[in-house]
Amino acid sequence: MANDFFNVDKEDLGSSEDTAKASRGVNWALVSIAGFVLITVILFVAFFISAAKDGSIETPSQIENSNSR
């Protein structure tokens, strides 16, 4: 069984293969979640800026009410 070594406080600590795989899996999950959040924030900001280009942010019902007057 293979071992992975982690350097903690200048000391190499060994772990079993299943523990190392679990650790790598958690790291990838955290990176994936962070990437998803980052992409969501970027899209939100981009759509918010494009919606606010005319100087006023109105909901569809406000636009409909102003057109029917």
C-alpha cells in the first residue's frame, strides 16, 4: 500500500493511501465549489452592469406600468 507524506511543522508525516485519496478529494471539492462561486459572482456582476447601463434599474412590472400610462 502506498503512502503519501505531508510536511507539518517541518516533520514528515505519513498517511495511508485511502487517507491521501480522501484528502485530495476534499481539496478538489473545495476548489470546485470556489470555482462555481467565482463564476456565479462574475455572471451576476456582468448581468447587473448590463441591466444598469441606461441609468435606472427597473423590474419588468415597473417597465410594463410605465408603458401602459
